[in-house]
Amino acid sequence: MNNPELLKKFTFGSDITQEQLDFYNKYGFIHFKNFIPKEQVAAIVQSLNEAEQYIITNNISEIYGIPLKIGVDDKGNKIVNRMPFSSVYAKAVADLYKDPRFELIKKFIPDYPSRLGLQEKDGVVSNHFFNSANSAYKQLGWHTDVLRDFVMGQKMLPMINIGVYLTHSGPENGGLRILPGTHRQSAFSMMFSKIQVVDRNEDPNEILVEAEPGDLCLHEGRMWHRVGISPNFGEKSRRRVMYVPLICGKVEIRNEHTKTPFYHKLGKRFKFK
Ligand SMILES: O=C(O)CCC(=O)C(=O)O
Ligand SMILES: [Fe+2]
């Protein structure tokens, strides 16, 4: 990585600035420091831990039709590695997205009306990466988030994945690796320049997003990204981050009666994880 501009961090103020819009449009991502205070991060983590216990005690395997990834940590305890629709069971998570600053984020999609997908797609996804023998989520291969729309035969509209960090994220616990600027690629390379999800190899052009609890990182749905595997096991590998999509187009609300989309069954067959 030889462009120091890519390491630039921003502060989320009372409005989105032109400089922030320009950076995002150029690179397909933007990183804001200290979006929420540490106390709020702690309250969210506590709320997610309680939701996790509830899910495990009640043998819940999916939320609104989307399967949970449940693994086992290094101490033999069950761990919910990927919790979709986490605002359903975790109140502090639901409260976070009432923050009026999420309205401002819509300015990054100026050409279409957009909305937070709190009850669409996978809702607020809480990722809990952990490196242990029986973890269900140690890393995530290269992919673009619009893959799902492509698979579902839907029109590809701008989409932003909004990430809020709950732990430090960097090389010691894997970290998010992105290919800046790839959101401006052709539809063909968006889908096929790497083998989606299966390819886990380092790319010479990737950059690591190093973040702290409370940081906010937005990335465009068409940008290639992956989460690396931690070189550590156990506690040192723990990485928690929540994502909610900012979406446009057709509204498809999910609830307790909606069915599991077919590609989850495909994923199971081919063991994508
Ligand atoms: O955990 C991350 O930072 C990224 C996760 C991700 O890319 C995804 O869930 O689609
Ligand atoms: Fe992703």
C-alpha cells in the first residue's frame, strides 16, 4: 500500500462534508473515529451477550428465517459467531440505530432514497469472529456484499454496509481487508474477478482497516473485501463488529414468518464459512 491517503480517518460532525463525500466516492469506504463512546460500546456488548445466552438456552437456530452461525469457543462454551437481526433480541443494538446521525449517512447515496435495512436482508448482523477449533467463524473470504442481490436476480443499486466496531480490529485478530476503488469496477469484475467467499488469499493491493471500539466504517456494497484469520487463538483472536445495510429499491420486510432464502441452503452444501 503506497497511498498514505488511504489511512485517513475522519470525525463525524453535525453534517457530512464534501471532503468526506469525495473520499468515499473515490475509494468506496470511509472510516470515522469514535462514532460512539466506550460506555455505549460496553452496553451494546452486554446486550449482545445476553441475547446470545437467550438464543443458546432456547436453542434458537435462526432469526427471521436467517440461520445463525453457532460455534464453540476455546473453553467449550457455545458462541453465536454470526447473529443476523440482532436488534430483535438486543435492545441496546436497536437503540443505537435511532441515533439521528444515521440519517446523515444517507447523503452518501445522493441519487436514490435509501433506508436502514433493520428489518430487511439480514438486518443488523453482529459478527463475532473467534479462532478456536470449533468456531463457526474464523475468517471470511473475498466477496462483494451485492452478491446476494445478484444471486436473487435483483437490480443492483447502490448499497452501503455500515460497520460499528465493538472491539479493536487489526492484524492480531484478522481485520477487515479491502480493495479500495473496486466499487467502480464493471458488473463482471464485481462478481467474478475473484471466486466469491472461497478465495482467502492476500491481495498485494489490499489494505487493512485498523479500528477501535466505537469507530464507524462505511463501505460500498460493490467493493471487494474480506476478513483475515487471526494468527492467534482464543481471547486474542476475538473480533466483534456490527453491520447494517443502507439500501435502496424494493422493500422486502422479513419477520418471524418469512422463509429461509435458498442460497443459505446452497452455502451449507458447499460449506462456505
Ligand atoms: O466483519 C467485517 O468487518 C466484515 C464482514 C463482512 O464483510 C460481511 O459480513 O459481509
Ligand atoms: Fe461483506
